[in-house]
Amino acid sequence: MSVKIYEYKRCGTCVKALKYLDAKGVSYEKCAVRETPPSIEELNFVLEKIGNLKKMLNTSGQDYRKLGLKDKIKDMSDADVLKLLNENGNLVKRPMVICQDKAITGFKEEEWNAFFA
């Protein structure tokens, strides 16, 4: 199984997610989300799989608040939002996992149990 995880090393949720993967024996490729944000193609794939653009956004991050995205996002096209995510990895909900034919964002153990079942 090919697993790619976009993470930030100082993110507590990402640390928990990586420990989870290690405990389950899942091999993965780590990508530093701030330095190497997901490509537009990957973001389109994630959107297709999770079906909710808001689940792809780090709405609690400083960049999200600084850019005033809470009010602007509703008037933006999906393509414009994905472009923002591609240009600014701080806006990406972490961790973001892409795994062959599925994707997931954030870390909730019960959701990950189902995802990796």
C-alpha cells in the first residue's frame, strides 16, 4: 500500500498520526506540507475522495485568519481555493493522507481505523 502523508513536524496531531501509522506497521512517505504543499492534481484527487472542500482547510491556522478566508471562501471557486492550498501549505488541513484510491484529512483514530482497515 502506497501512503503519502503531508505533515508538519511541530503539529501535535501530525505526531499522533505518525505514531499511529508506525504502531500499525504502515509504511509511508512523509512530505513537509509547508515546504512542499500538495500538487493541484493531488488536491483535486483529495477533494474528489472526501467531497468537502472545508475538510481540506486548516481553519484554525494563523494564515487562514490573516487572509480572512472565513468570509472570502464562500465566494471563491473550488479551483481558486485549491490554488491557494497549493501555494500555501499552512492552509492545508493536516495531516493529509493520500493512499492509492482514497484520501483523508485530519486525525481521528476511529476514522483512521476504518480508512486503513
